[in-house]
Amino acid sequence: MMERLFIEYPKCSTCRKAKKYLEENNVTFTDRHIVEDNPTAEELKGWIEKSGLPVKKFFNTSGKLYKDMDLKNKLADMTEEEQIQLLASNGMLVKRPLIIEDGRVLVGFKEAEWKFD
């Protein structure tokens, strides 16, 4: 079994909530700081494919950087490859927290979706 990877930004309140949930439910995971160890384009491609979600769902649309770069209006004109390269350029653009494990990728924290065996 693949190790469960929890990708977070420690100052993010949603990430802290998600981490607390994992710990309270005795879910084992490897912790990764999204800014210090930003996902690569290759990793992102694999996760996007595995998640079945459009690339847009991986953007942190409520983040300051997303707004400062006016990505709301620019993403539509970018190819999927360009969007992935952009995500790989800065961890603050990536929606978090992320859980990566065998068979699934969870983006953002919705407790109802976060069920583990």
C-alpha cells in the first residue's frame, strides 16, 4: 500500500482542521509543507488524472496570489499544460489540504469525504 500523503500549508486554518481530524481519527500520513516542497508538474499531472477533477479545481481560488495574478480571467485562455506549470511554480496557488493515497486524491477538506479504512 502506498503511504498516505497529506499536503498542507501550516498557517492555513482549513489545513490545521484537516490535520486535527486525521490525528483524532488515528489516520496515518506523511506530512508535506506545500511551499517548502511544492508539488512538481509531474506530480500534479498524476494527481489531477487520479482525482478525475479538472485542473481548475486544484487552484486556490480564494488565495491572495490567485487574485493578484487575476487568474480568474486568465485560466480560460491557458492550456491544461500551462495551468499545471503555473501550479507547479508556487505552492500558494495550489488548493489545500491535499490527501494523496492509493486510488484517490482529495482536494480541500470536506469531512464527509474524508473517510479512511
